[in-house]
Amino acid sequence: MSLTLPGKPSELTTPDLVGVPKSLIEHVTEPALTTETKEASISSFETPNGSQTLISIESAEASHTYKFPFEAPSGSVSQLEEDGSVSFINDEGEYVGGITKPWAYDANGQQLETSFSLSNGVLTQTVEFDESTAFPVVADPNTVNRPGFCAVFY
């Protein structure tokens, strides 16, 4: 499975995780890749079961949507699940990986509404915030792989 980060590559940075419950942070290393858009920085980290990508949104003027082109594992299809997660299912109907239910938190620890949509090989995460939101906001698309598969990010 591969996930392409929006923006241009930049200096590797770990986002400010103030307000994010520690139980949601899966990485223990430096980021493998960081990109920047006008309004956000996006850092991806390897995890024992895939990757964790953290979007750090800096202000209320930032975009609410972040698009991640992806390639599903060979021979599989992607489907949006009722809980908001994404599953990759192979020809035999087996789960071969996915993207966990999205989350987003503001700097005060307030959980924000966020969701995924899928269209033509692009995962879009939408995060709801406004002028009263405490920034930075951190949101997470987190890939999970079946043993024997790996996540790659560009």
C-alpha cells in the first residue's frame, strides 16, 4: 500500500501534539517524511503495523480537506466502512490492510469532527474547525497492514 502526502517535501518535523491523547500516538521514531502546504505540515512515521501520518493545521484560515493519493495492495479494492475507516479487500474477500477511523484534536484536547471519503484512488480527510478552535489542530490518517504487507509514503 502506498500513500502520497500532499504538499512539498520539507525539513523533517514532529508536530506539536499538545491536546492529542497519548494513547493515539503510535510512532516512536523521527518522521520518515514531512511535507508542507500553505496552511499545514504533514509528517509520516513508521509504526509496527503500518504508518501514522499527522496533519498539523495551523489556523482557522487553513483548508478543511487534505487529499492523499493512494495505491491499494495489488489485487485489492478499497471500501469506506460504516465506522469511517477504510478497508482493502483482496479477490478472496480477505482484509489485507486499511486506514483506521480518522481522528482530530485541537490544542485544548477537544475532539473535532473528521471523516474520510474515497474517489478514484484518493483518500480525502475533512476536518471541521472554526475561529473558536484552539490551534494547532492535529489529525491522523493511520494505515494498518496485514503481516507481510508494508506501507510506503511519498
